[in-house]
Amino acid sequence: QVRLVESGGGLVQAGGSLRLSCKASGSIFTINTMAWYRQAPGKQRELVADISNSGATNYADSVKGRFTISRDNAKNTVYLRMNSLKPEDTAVYSCYAAILWRGDYWGQGTQVTVSS
């Protein structure tokens, strides 16, 4: 069984920063892509950023230059550093992992609220 557990969400003022973490545990050989998605109230879930096993990254246009995704393969953990946060970044952020021979997994989500 594989489990993803996120941490680091919370309430922050506009212009502030937060760092999200997501650790995968369980029967894991190799994690391929890891990613962060978000879903705001009344909106569809969207990809925020993803990172390959080799470290190649991809970002949504709305977060480029403000957010940084990284991972520690030894710890099976992915991070999302969020700077210059805006009220429109308010959402539930969920991590995703594509695990070799196991399939796709999602975390339970963590709330990020940015006040103006």
C-alpha cells in the first residue's frame, strides 16, 4: 500500500510565502513523475507544477517565477515553495505521484488560503 501525506498549508497574507511537502510511503521502488495540483472553489482542478524523476520541471503559466517544485528522491518527498502569493492562489493543493509498478496516487490535500 502506498500513501501520500501533505503538510505545510495554512493562511498567509498576500505577498507571503509557504512551503508544501508531500511524502510518499509504503511499497515503493521508484517514483516517476511527482506533481502538485490545486482546486479552488467552483473551479476545476489544475496542474500547478510537476517534476520528473531526473528533475525536469514544468509550471503553470500563472505560477511561473513565483513557485518552485523540487524533490528528494532518497526521501520520496516532493516540495512546493510558493513565493509572492496572491489571493487567487487560494485553493486545496494536492500532491500526485506516478509510482513504478504501483500506479497513480494522490494525497488528501492541504488548504492554502491567501488573504488580501
